[in-house]
Amino acid sequence: MTVKGNFATAAKPEKETVRVGFLPLTDCAPLVMASVLGFDEKYGIKIVMSREHSWSGMRDRLTSGSLDAGHVLYGLMYGAQMGIGGAAHKMAVLMNMSQNGQSITVSRSLAQAGAIDGPGLARLMQAQPRRYTFAQTFLTGNHAMWLNYWLAASGIDPLNDCAMVTVPPSQMAINLGAGHMDGFCAGEPWGERAAADRFGVTVATSQQIWRDHPGKVLGASAAFVDAYPNTARALVAAILEACRWIDASLTNRQATTEVIASPAFVNAGREVIEPRLLGFYDNGFGRRWKDPHCLRFHAHGAANYPYLSDGMWFMTQHRRWGLLKSDPDYLGVATEVNRIALYREAAEMASVASPRATLRSSTLMDGRVWDGTDPAGYAASFALSALA
């Protein structure tokens, strides 16, 4: 061990320059602030930011090695690991970077016709049958799974009752406004953008679907982590410090908004990013509220720990919707992908507490409890699914 400043760090990083990808979303903030505030240099590395255009591009650049790591959809990592939609690649989830803070938006015309929530949308689709089109950001990704879960909870079968298309998050609002789709699920600030421009209405937040759900992760290929473990630990420690800094005060969140709004990062006005980052929601249809479960980045480490059950949940939904043709070894795969031991070492470097448990229990919007103890039974338990 060597001592640097007021913390102890493990062996010197094998690679000092780390190329890390991100998409223009509010929840890329920890990665941006780790670089801007110098937390990366504190741990002996330099983060080089790479602005990506789509999640498929992010996946391809991670698996090819042209990116070392990325701000990535949790579900994308497990889709790549399992070979859904392409060749299988060994992946590594190093930490969770955020919780909460995504949203489902429908067109204003649908809201005016009564689709202001899931049951309202179901009634409208039954009363006015046609081809309804909804967009998500990646086939196996978080937003596809939130959207499917929300639709199914209201009796809408996402496989048969509507068409699903994939659209990069930054193009969601403009495509909704152009009438190319009826609704979408994406990360902020694109739900706020649609609501602020008054051509979209927020009908659900992801925290209403699953309070304190896992969000974006720091992801890499297993090959990178195995070749550069000290670099990976340093990267996690730096981003943990940034997560803690952002959540430490209102002032820090406001400063974060100012930084990520720039064209180099999210490239959206501060007035679009800041409200929902601070928990202030306007659904674009006359309802406003302060959400106590808005986007969070640290929560004393609770938002960052890579629970095995979080990764397993995405596999249960991939199985539910027919993306996995058989039940995998849920726990075995999650244990391989989620690098809990490495995370704990990095957390110790950053003086962040780590839970002892590897599974956690949550209650989702339909009252179902997910705790990771019976993933195959959970995947098969839904009335609406490809398995029914």
C-alpha cells in the first residue's frame, strides 16, 4: 500500500489514461464530475471522456476494446453477457452510478384523449384500436424493461398490443413531437424536454415502477478489468467520490447542472436539466410535484453497491419477454458479471461503506416482491409474458 494525500490506495494503476464513454443524459453526471473535479487524478488516472451516439455503439466499442469503460445501461451489460442480439461477450459491472430518475412519456394528443396513466392508456387503446408505437433506447436495456413492466401492469401486452422501436435517448423528444411515435421511455432530460415543449406528457416515473431501482452502471469488458484491475479500482473510487460530492448538497447539484449542460456533455439547457435533477416535476399537463425519490447518485453508498439481485432482475425480465430462451444460472451469471470484491476494495479506498448482503428486497408497482431468491419462479409468474 502507498499513501497519497489523506487516503490509502492499492497498487499503481496499470493504465493511467482511461477512455470512458457516455451518452448525453443527466445521469452521466458522476463520470463528468469525477473528471472535472479531479477525482480521477487523485487516484492516479486520467479520464478521457467519449460522447457516444447510441447504446448499440457503446456496446460495440466496449466489446471491441476501443473504449475502456462506460456509463452503461444495466440491462445492456447482461444482454451482451448472454449474447442477446449479437455475439456473447464477457462483461463486468463495476458499480451502480445512479438510482431512479427515468420517465415514460406519451404524446399530448394521447393524454388529451385520456391516457394520463397506465389504465387510461389501456382504455384508450381498447376503445380506439390502431397501431400504437412506443420507443425504448435498447432492446435489453433498462428503459425497455421499465416500459414493458409498466404496460403489462395495466394489462397492455408489449409483445402483441403495440409496436416497439429503438431510438437513441437524445432523439426521443423530437421524434415524439414529429408524430413518429405515441410515447417513449428514456432517461432525463428528454422526458422533461418533451413536457416543457408541451408535446409530451409524463405519465410515469421509473421510481414509481420500482423505487430506488438500479440505473446506469460503470461497465467494462471482463477482459479490460482482468488486465487492468488496479485501473478499474481507481476508476470506481474516483466515480464514488464524484457521486458523494453531487449528493452532498443542493449547491453541488446546481453546479453539476451547470457543467453537464454544456455542448460537450448533455447539450441541453440548464432549465431542462435542473428541475428533475432537483426532484421538481411538471408532467406537461397541469400536474406538478416534488419527488422525494428522484435521481440519486450516492445515498451513503446505497445507490452504488452492485447487488447481485439487481443484475438478476434484468435477466428475469429478459426471460419473461422471450429474449432468453431458457432460464440461465441467474446467481452464477450475476456473480461473474458484478465485481463485488473489486467494488468493495475501491469503496474502501474512497471511505465508502459497503453492505454485507449481495441480495436486496424491493416491492414493485404491481405489489410483487423481488428479492433474488427464486428468479426462475419470478420470471414465470407473470400473466403477461412470452412464457404465458
